[in-house]
Amino acid sequence: MLIRELLCLNAEGQDATVRGWVRTKRELKSLIFVEVNDGSCLSSIQCVFDHNNDTLAALGTGCSVEVKGKLAPSPSEGQKTEVVAETVSLIGGADNYPLQKKRHSMEFLREIAHLRARTNTFGAVARMRSRIAFAVHEFFQNRDFHYIHTPVITANDAEGAGAMFQVTTLDIDKANSSPVDYSTDFFGRKAFLSVSGQLEAETYATALSRVYTFGPTFRAENSNTARHLAEFWMIEPEVAFADLEDNMRLAEDFLKFLFTTALEKCAEDLAFFDAHIQKGVADTLRKVVESRFVHIAYTEAIKELEKQSGKFEFKPFWGCDLQSEHEKFLTESVADGPVIVTDYPKEIKAFYMKMNDDGKTVRAMDVLVPRLGEIIGGSQREESLERLESRMTGLGMNVTDYSWYLDLRRFGSVPHSGFGMGFERLILYITGMANIRDVIPYPRAPGLVAF
């Protein structure tokens, strides 16, 4: 039985077997207390021994053990149940265990990523990540969305950013010293790791009506910051017969569902984050759940920002991409809550977004939340073949490479919309962690690939 289950029992005298890793051992004159944790919850269970023996003497922090005994009410503060231990078996020793201290720096723990899940902080992050991932599927499955697996290897760049990892079987040394003939490569052309599953998801949305992707994506931006990863997970729903207003409602419902899940299903771990990582993080989530999302057009948002332009490092102006400081100001000072900014200038948004009648802006949306800024980005997609071709040509794109994407507009085109949300950014917001490298098990960033 898992420790999480044992701690919920009110069965005094019931036989119990505990398997896990020793967190602490305390010795008094007549009693020895061993705290054991198995990762099933934040709490450890206290095992009480009334005598010493060779096995107990060998136990240290990090050892794996099996303890057998009986459940009893615990007089210790913070837990109702403990185990009056009868036997203990040492399963695996832990000499020179590197996690002896109660608190280590995040930098140190990143250097031993293979062990950091054994700490309270990273165990809580892993459990939160697991439960919220389940909630993502729960939300969409309950609304008749179909889960689509889009390719990791692709020949197109959905965002037009150009920062992509190339995939090749060619000899790199030879390729660097002579012109490359990609017709001899594995796929017969240049191929890359995907930055987004959106374009492929659109092909299925125009067949199944409601779909979503949830998978790994890759960006080769040389950004060594607390907000960037080279490998991360993206959630991307795509809905046929949906306009921007439908998209905004879906995004709001989605966030509120996920935050409610964190508050109700992950209360112990969330309380830990609130107490030790980011004060008030639970209240922040609760406020978003209870708020009405304010809608504001980009042009109006810029007017609000320009009134206070002296406060910002980056001066706001019409046509600029909103910076984090602008987004936080809009949520914390203008709306006092979550904001959805719409109708961005076409020059700063992707080619596939539907043009507004003014010819200057597109039907894009960014969902901003207090303390973080942007958490979701999306749009209504351009369903007109002529307008989409014109936009791609104007941007100098090779229309032939996207003939399959244009076919969606040739054959039974419909209005459709969707958005993308980085899963790690979501977990960063829910947990209050400061660095995005600490909310994914094994971070990949410039110069960082441990194994």
C-alpha cells in the first residue's frame, strides 16, 4: 500500500508494510524515529522503533527500506497516523548520498537532475505535472475532442521563426566542407524537429471537427533565460466552425478547469508551493478561476500602455510586440485580473491568421494572466484560399511547399480557430517556480544536455 493511502486510514492496529526511501532518522534514549517517503504524496510516514539493531544502525538518508508493523494514532504534529515498527529491511544503501541537507540551491539540483525528484520541491512539481496533464486530456475528452498525434519530424515551420533543429543522417563533417545535396539525405529533403503541431492539427480539425495535440516541440532559439527551453510540451486544440469569440471562450474555460483541478486535487502540493516557493500562488489561481476575463483590442491596450510609457523599459507603440512588463501591467494595473488581447498588427503575427476588414490587423488573441503575462496564444485561421495565398506570397513563402495546407481551403473550407499553450509555462504558473528548467524532468537549453 502506498504511503498516501496509509496516511488516510483510521485503522489502529492494522498490519502495514511501508516501502520507500529514508528522509530522516532521529534517535532518542528509548525510541528511534525513521521518516520514510515513497513519492506518492508530499508527506512522509513516521516509523517508530523501540529498540536498535544492526539494520537500523546502518540506515541513513536516501536508503531504500521495507518496514513492517502496525498502524497507530500519531502524537506528532502534522500527521494522524504512524507505524509502530516491528521489522525493517535495508533494500539499498546510500553511502555519500548528495541530498543530505534539507535545502539545496536550484542550481545544485539541476546538476543532479536524476536525483532531484527525491526532494520535496521536485516531487511536488512531478505530481502536479502528472495531475495537470491528466486534466488536459480530461477537459478535451469531456468536450468531444479527439487526441491527435502530430509528427515530431517535419519539413515545415509553422511559426515562420526559422529557429529549428535540423534532422539529418548525413555526415556532418563532410556537409560542413562542401555543398549539401539533401536529395541523398534520409528524407530526400531538409527535415527539422517540429516547433508546433498546429498545421497538421488543422488537417484533422477539418475532418473530425474538434481535435487537440499534446506533445513535444523544439525551438533552437539561443535564449539562455528562466523562461525558455529548447524542448518543451505544447497543448494545441483546433476547432472547425469556430470563430475568435468561440476560441476565447474555450481558452477561458480551459484555464479555469486546470486551475480548479490544481486547487481541488493537488491541495497538499499546492500548499507546499504557497508556503515555500511563491507566497499567494493559490490565491492567484483562485482569483483567476473566479474572474471574468477582460477582452481588450491591441490598439486599446497600446493606448493604455502609452499613458504610462515612462514606467517601462521598452517603450510601447502601435506595432510593437508586447513585452512581459506590458502584459503584467495590463493584468495587474488595468484589468486587475486575466486579460485577452485581440486583433494584433498583421506584421507581428503568423501568416495563417485571419485578416480583419481593416487590412492592418488579424484575428489573433493572447491570454494574459497576473504575475506571468502571456500563457496562451491563438487565432482564428484564414479560411479563404485567395487571401491565404496572397498573404504567403507577400511574405516570400514558397507556396508549393504548403500545397497540402492550402488544400484545406480548396476542399470544403470552413472557419476554424485554435490556440497553443506551453505546458511548462502552465506548470510554472501553477507552482510559482521561478525557472522553467525546474518544471520539466530533464531540461534542454543552450549548453544543457546532461544525458
